[in-house]
Amino acid sequence: MGQQRWARRWRTKGLCFVAFILGLSACASLSDPSEPAHGSDPEGVAVSPVEDGDWPIHGRDFYEQRYSPLEQIGEGNVADLGLAWSFDLGTMRGVQSTPIVVGGVFYVTGPWSLVYALDARTGKELWRFDPEVPKQHARYACCTVSNRGVAVDGGRAFVGTLDGRLIGLDVADGSVIWETLTVDPEQPYTITGAPRVVEGLVVIGNGGAEYGVRGYVSAYHVDSGELAWRTFTVPGDPSKPFESPAMEYAASTWNGQWWKYGGGGTVWDAMAYDPELDLLYVGSGNGSPHARWARSPGGGDNLYLSSILALRPATGELVWYFQTTPADTWDYTATQHILLADLEVDGRVRKVVMQAPKNGFFFVLDRETGEFISGAPYVKVTWAEGLDAEGRPIESPHGDYRHQSRMIHPSQMGGHNWHPMSFHPGTGLVYVPALDISTPMGFDPDWTFQPGRFNLAIDFEEFAEGGGEAEGFLLAWDPIQQREVWRIAHRAPWSGGTLATGGNLVFQGSSDGRLVAYRASDGNKLWESPAGTGVMAGPVTYALDGVQYVSVAAGWGGSFPMGMGEVAARARVRGGGRVLTFRLGGTAEVPPGLPWPAPPPAPVFQLEASEADVAAGSSLYHAECGLCHGAAVIGGGSLPDLRYASTAVHERFQQIVHAGEREALGMPGFSDRLSLDQIRQIQAYVLSAANAAAAGQKSD
Ligand code: CA
């Protein structure tokens, strides 16, 4: 009874406030009766210290609800919304940033961790900061070089950079106050998430579980950048001392030699802080490698993968956890938006945490204890039959792809990914950018760990074949009844995060290149504007000088647009990052987007290659190139579609791919991974796909 023993030891060390319910991996804790039920001074704590006009925190307030009470723009006049200003982010890469608006200044990040400070009234650039991330680091970014935003506090803006640095900038001019490296530079870590500032500490996690890293979250002093604490999410080498009782306990749920593969569990996005309970909630990611039979061959739940973790923010100590996907083997991260609210459930107001993790189940938990309150599938789910009474998913035989490949629903993209949700306290609904995507998954029993590369133990041939469903929609979800209230279907998946406002509105950008306002209560479409590119990030709203603005950082790109080939191309949008800010009566023109190209002409360039070369090239392409340049060499509109590659590119193909001739443009060299002959085979496959497209055929 490891859980009992661990809980007892924890208590005897005086780290009480927690006791684990016996035998449950989707585990809840009970507060210690000797502790007050709430923080020491709940009356004195402002849960939402937000000026109505500002957007000061990633999710606007501590609850991260992405709800603003501003109502100048409402259902009666939203039709008069027009562009106030736009700002060109100068990128074809994916834009995922939530702007922060404080004191009339608009802080937004772009790809490669660039930070821009703009005049929030006009969009005029005040300063920009380029951390000069080495372009080679793109190889370690599963899902492009995006960044989801800064935290601003006490005259400083904090940004995590793709290559793992955390930087404090002076908001006056963007100059560096301090900079610290948060990762081992020898390991393939990345930062794409937005930091949060909690009680004098700036908190940041990282990504990299696809490549083989050990997940953790760290806190640094805002003044000095000095490390305050680091909390790992999965156990390390058990022959070495454990960092905490929580890690020792977690190790009892793993076996084999997981630590050699990192284990995963990276904290790459969601965080929320409840000042009243003094708890910091973070979400952990999938296992490394994905397939659990390679990661922990003797079974076990593999704590704390795919979990919501409640930490004491001063120390990083684990107070409770809830594992959304025990023994994850489908890339089902619990890094998705963590949203706090006070909901009346069965006649009683409960302090809850809500999440729609990738695994397809919407969870409502007691955020004080981690107790499961309710859960239900919010999209189609085939890997599990439902949830048991403690909220643990009941696995279905359809989810087991160990011996036979399976069509899994939701796919690795999730029923919901990083795109933020919102909660409208008036309607009581959560607005989820939802995905119904299925994918074939097969286990690669011959997988061996290769440092610095994709380490999934997944059969890529299966993945390359694609197929299955791929739909995206805006879902209005009642979290108390755990049921759908309405939905809006989109032309292509991967539409944007949502914003709810006091004007009974929900704003969402669409993957097919629009910003749309819906009536929050019934989903009626009331207004839309072209965006000139696909929109993925969450919109914000703010007010200055009596004028309400709605703004979004638009820009198509990232994992789905880059890697999903034909399905991503359905959106018919291209990259072209820009900030678009609207107000009533705005008259500026939305800059046009790049046109969708006509089918490619047959390539002039010729290469001697056999059928076997093309087949080998397909395999290599899907292992090394397809995640950025698209499945079956079909570009999704963001990075170059290689079927259109010019003769000049084909003539330099070896130098570009092997030697990294275009590294400055973001195309790294692969001389350490691919031989010249393998690159020739990839080129043969690319040419074959281009010829097939020119002849009006699919390439695969
Ligand atoms: Ca992942």
C-alpha cells in the first residue's frame, strides 16, 4: 500500500494538508483537519485584482476564465465592429500568443520568442526584444517555434525562450534586467508557454516529451532571476536520491528504465493560481516515449504524467494530484487550459478546477482537495468506455494498439489542445475550441532510444497513412450538467481560443481565417471579419479612454497546420502573423492574406531514383520532415510546401538539408541524422509527390 505509506511519511514530516485516498491513481486528497479549510486570510485576498479595462494575466484574472465584464461591445452593436489597427508580426510561423495589456501598453510575442510592446490605442511599436534563439533549436520544437505570451508584473515583462531561457525585461524599453537558463542545454527542452507571476516568483515549465526529457516546473525570484524551487513531474533514476516524497511515491508506479528516456510529463502550457487557497495548478504532459509498452514495460500508472498538479507556490510541494490519463499511451497531455470557477453543484457552491484535456473527457474537480466531482466525454472517445466513480477512465480494447494498429479517437492532437477555453459566468457555459480527429496508431516494438530525436515508439508508416475523421468546432459546454448546449462546426479543425464578454458574446478566430463573434447564450453568429490568415490564439479585450477593444494575434502554423497535410490544407489559409485590434466604428482595412496557390507545375528538375528509393524516401520523410512540411508532402499553408520547390532549391537540396545552408531562415541542417544518400531518397520522394500533384493525383 505504497500510497498509504507515502502519505503517512509526508504527514510525519509535517507537510500535512494532504492524505491520499487509498488505491486510486486518479487520486484526490483530503485537507488535514488541523489546517484551516481556506488560506489564512481569505477576506484579505483579492481573487481578481483586475481593472476592468486591463488584460494583465494570461487568462485575464487569477481564475484564468478569459471572461471580461466589458460590455460596450455587445450583442446589439457588435455588427459595427471594425478594425482599429493591425500590426505585422513578419512571420509565416504559427502565432499562439495571448497579449497582455497593462497601462495602455500591449505586449505580444511572436515565433522565435520575440516580444513586442505596442501602444494599445494605435498599435504603434514602442520596442521589440529578440532573444536571438539559435535557429537550430527548431529541431527540438515538436510543434513549431511558437510562443504563447509574456507575464507582466512590477515593471517587468517575463518571457520564456524556445531554447529554455527565462528573461526579465524592463517594460520601459525592453532591455534585459536578468536572464537565466532554465534547462540543461544538452537536452532537447523547449519553452513555448507563458510564465505566470505568483507571490514574487515567476513560474515556467517547458516542453520536449516527444524527444525524451524529464518534465518539471520551476520558480524564479522576480527581482533576481534566482531559482526558488523546481518540482519534477516524473521520477528520475531510482538509484539516486529522490527529490521529494512525491517523487519516491511516483517511482512505485513506474518500472523498467524509464529515466533513460526522460519519462516526459512536461509542463508546457496551463497554469493557474488561486490566491485564496494558495495553490498553484499546473498541467503535465504525455509520457516519453508515447507507447507505454516501451516506456514502462511492466505496467503502472506512471505518475504524474497527464495530471493536474496542485502545488504550494512558495515551495513547489505537491499538495494533490489528479491523473486524467493513467499510463498514458496516446499523447494525452493534461497541459490544456486549467480554468477555475465557483460552481453550484447539487445545491452547494464548489470551488472547482475545470479542464478539457486531450483525452476527450471534460473534468470538474474540487480545487481544494482534487476530489473528482464530475466528468463526461466532450468529443468522440474510443480509447475508453467512460469514467469510474473516481474519475479514472475505463480503458477500452479499442485503445490498445500494442499488437494491432487502431484508429484512435481523439488523436494525438486531442479533443482539445492548447487553444484556451473561456467561461461566461452569466451563461454558466465553457466555450471549448474542440476537435474530433482520429488517427491510426501502431506500436513500434523495435524502437530504441535515440538522443535528441523524436522518441515515440510509434510506427510512423501508420501515422503517414492518415485517414479517419478530422473536424473542428466551437463547443458550448455546461460543466454542471456535463453536456453540450450548442456547437458551431468549422470548415477545418484547429480554430482558435475563445473569449467571453459581458456583452453576451463569445469571440473565436477560425482556422479558415476569420474572427467571429457569437451570442454567448445560443451561438448565433453576430459578426465576423476576415483575418487574412488562420487564427489559433485566444482573443483578448481591453478598454482605454472609454473605448473597448477586441484583439487577437493571428497567424497560421504549428503542429496541425504543418504536419497534417491535406486536412490542414482544407483551411485554405497561409501563414502571415499579425495582430488585429477592433473597436466599434473602426475603419481600418484588414491586410489581405497570401492567396492559396494553384496546383504545382511538374518539376523540371530530374533525379535518377528507383521505386525503392522513393519508398525509402517516404519513410525517411515522414520520420524527419513531415512534421513541418506536411504529411504526404502536402503543405498546410505555413512552412514551404515542397511540391512547389523551385529548380534552384532542388539543385541545392543536399546543401540545404545536409549542411543547413538555410538555417538562418529556420531550416536546420540534418547532417547528424541523415546521410547524403538518404537525403537523395527523400528528394526522390518529394519529386514524386510533386509530379503526382501536377498530374492531379494524390501523392500517396
Ligand atoms: Ca505531446
